[in-house]
Amino acid sequence: MRKNEFESVIQEALEQLPDQFKRALNNISIVVRWRPTGDELDRAEIGDHGDLFGLYVGVPLTERGEGYNLVVPDTIYIYQRAHEHHCRTEKQLVAQARKTLLHEVGHYLGIDEDRLHELGMG
């Protein structure tokens, strides 16, 4: 799949988020990359040979205080290579990309990894 096609998949998933989630998204950018950098793998605590579908970098809403202003946007990275590597069909890829986006938005909202797994978004 071409990058612009994958970006369209992510944009569509973003548009399908429930309204209360979309309204909560503020000062955040969503970036599609082919694969993570070494620093991003380290941040996610994944070795060089692991696959990473997405990564949230920033300060979750639940941790922002009164002094949170004039900061660079938080970022959600979505990695196309991992999706293509693990999904056999375009339908699976679209479903996984949506799940990845929801997972990372969950981190942005302050939901931890354990709770995301409980919600089926692990």
C-alpha cells in the first residue's frame, strides 16, 4: 500500500472516533511513518527486532496541570511497515490501523497499558 493510501486509512479511522474523543484531541499531531527510529523503539521498550504499530509521545491529558501551555504538540506515530507485515488482507490492515489509533489516543487520554488490554485495545 502506498503511504498516501495508508494515511487515508488513518484519517478515516480518526474521523470515525466517537465525538467525545475527537473533541478531546487538542495540540496533537498524528504522523504516519514507515518504521520507528531506534529512539522510538527504545522509548517503547522494544528491541531492534520487535515490531511497533504505534507510539504516543507527550503528556497525557490526565497529567497536564495549570502550567501546561505553550508546548509543542504531542504526537501519535503510526508505523505502516508493522501493519503491512502483520496483516494479510487490506481489511485486516484497516482494522489493525484503527485499533492502533484508538490505542494511542487512549494513551493520550491517560489510559494505561493494562486498562487498554482490558478494553480489548492492547
